[in-house]
Amino acid sequence: MPASLVVWILTALIIVGVLTQRWWEPRLEARGVPVLRWPWRWWLAGYPGTALRIVSTWRRLAYLNGLSVSTHPTSRVIGRDLVVQGQALKPKPPRLSWPVPTANGLKLRVLLHPGQTPAPYYAAARAMEHTWRVHSVRVTSPRRGQVVIEVTAADPLTGDVPSSRSPGHVLMAADVGRFEDGGPWLIDLRRVPHWLITGATQSGKSSLLAALVLALAPQPVALVGIDCKGGMELGLFGGRLTALATDRTQALGVLSGLTDEIQARMRWCRTWGKRSVWELDEEQRPVPLVVIVDELAELYLTDGSRESKDVAEQCGTLLLRIAQLGAALGVHLVIAGQRVGSDLGPRVTALRAQLGGRVAHRAHDAASAEMTLGDINPDAVITAQNITEDEQGVAVIATGGRWMRARSRPVSTAEAAEIARSDPPQDPFLTQPDPVTFQKGGIAA
């Protein structure tokens, strides 16, 4: 297709999009007809304008950010040992594919010049955002010699997050919100067995835990809660919890019972000659356990007495053992707290290293975001620090070296009450924990 024809088509789409936005949509709204604004504006006006802006500014953008190269040498020898190297008069920009539209942005590929690496493109992502006037730009390199640039035109996390959708037959996968690219945010405990959730007060930690419980409630999964703030958060889910510890003494009993259960599952797997409970047949497999800890600091902070310090140290030791041994045995940890650093107490850093899934909400200080995401990606730390107070529920999610912004969906009071009325799986333990007896909806000493 000739380039001039492409330009004419895109210009026509822009005109149609502007007329649709200014003339047709107001009349539909006046008649009470719901208008799906984003697809119309994006496909008819947003995408053509953004694509033209990318294509028209690519050469200069590549030149100013050091992405262009010269195919002809510009150095010359003066005298015997002096080499003078000049700037290329006609630098050649990398080859850019035509931007392909997506649901809320576009995607394009760049072929690297010989000798180039993706590093300069990572550094130029911020310049691309400003030049193309888009919300965000993500640069990846899935193949050697290629760079993929994913453009998000507008922030999709500012609107209402849709209701949680069941991920089908996938056990231990919870749909808790959506990513900034519009896709569902799935917490897959089979793929990433343990998670760490941090953030300041009113940043969205409790909303995320509620969305997780809501998504796991219909599944054959036993939920164990540790909420040392008197059960104010996790206590809302009542009967769906197999056990709930509301203070540190009860938490010690719960964690002791969980470690006994892990030992029993080890013996069970040895009996059947398997290395994991997931290798067992369905009728032989014990019920998966998800342990949710709300506000980790309450387990470690002491009042200075010897007894309090001993209980805190035992809780930290047992949590670390569960994190190290539980993944293959169907015991998973989801730990939330404002800060999860070495200042809380011993073994906190070792525990944090076992939590492969990281979720960082808004934090009051840079150190909190660094504790959560610093060992994953430094760019993720910067993004987490830029979350404002108006973006409640927005967080940076990092797993396996990759990160992305996402937002959890809020759970209404009616939904929480519905969870509280549901029943947990029967007999989720191979062995009855001792000295604490697990009962429906709570713990009896």
C-alpha cells in the first residue's frame, strides 16, 4: 500500500474520531444510551494520531538518544599516533515496524543494528513517553537482535476495576484485579508459591487480601489467617477460614500446627514415592493450604520481656521453615506488612528472600519500596515511589525479574459477608495440629 494512501486513511480516521467524540457521543448520552468511550476514541482518533506521531518522530528520537549509528567510518588518522573521530553526518536510525494497535495502546518492533544491545532502548523509554505523549512505554527483548516496544496510551487503572473472574479450572489461581495493559491480574500460587505484599496504611493491602480470599473461596483450598490486630481484617471472612489467629500466642500455635502438617505431608509423599503433592493423584492429594499473614510486624515486635522475645523468635523461625519447605507440599504463604526489613527482627531478611512474588503499594519512604522490589528491578522501585495517595489499590507487581503496574479490585461488604457464610474444605489436615485444635472459623486452645 502506498505511503500516501496510508496517510490519507489515518487522516480520515482522525476526522471521524473527532466528529464522533464531539457530535455523536453527546447525543447518545442525552438519550440515555451508554457510550463505550475508550474503544471509539482510541481506534478512531487515539491510535492513528499516536501511530503518526511515532513514525514521524522516530528518526529524531533515535538520534537524540544515541540509538542511531553510522554505517560509514568517520575516524581518520592524523600523524602517526593521533586518531580523530567525528560525528556521523547522516546517522541511520534502527529499523522500525509499523505500530500494531492493541486494546489500549500499540506495539512495535525494532531491529537492532549490528553491535547494539537493548540497554540504550531501556534508558530511552522515558524519552519515548514524552515524545509520543503516552502514559507509559515498556521495552523488552524477547529475541536476539530485536526490541519490542509496548505503548500504553492512557492509564487503565484509573477507572473501575471489573469484577473478579474465575480463571476456569486452574487450581490455586486467583483473579484479583487487572494489569496496566488491561489484562487480568492472576496470582498463580502454583507458579509463584509465596507472596510479599507491602504498602502504607490505606494503600490497598487489605483490599488485595480481600480480593485474594474472594477468588480462592470457591476453590477446594483451605485458608488459614494470622491477623494479630485482633482479627479486624481477616475476621470479616468468618466461616470460610479453616483457622484464624488473632494474637501472637495463637499465631505460634497455628504455625506449629502447620509445620507438623508439612512433616506429615513429607511422609505422605515418601509413602507414594513422589517429590511433591502435585505429583499425587487427585484422590491422594491433600487439600492445599494458603496461609495469609496480615501485618507481619505484629509477629516480631515485642514488649521487651524475655517471654515476648522468645515467642517472636519462634514465630519467625516457623514462618521461615514454612516458606522453605511448603511450596512442594501445597502450603503457601501470603505475607502483608508496611515494612518487611531487618529492623523487625531476626530471620526477616531470610524470609523475604523466600517470597518470590512481590507487590509494592504506595509507601511513605523509599526504603520500604527498596526492601520489596530492590532485588528484583531498580526501575520497579522508582515506579512504586511515584504511586500517589489518589491511586489506592495501585501497586507494582514483580515476579522473576519482570514487573508491571496493576490495581486490585475492591471487595464490597456484601461480598465479604457472602464469603463469611461459605464453608471451608472438610479435613484439610493429614494430622491434627497440636497443641492448637483447628475449628471452623477460628481456634480453640
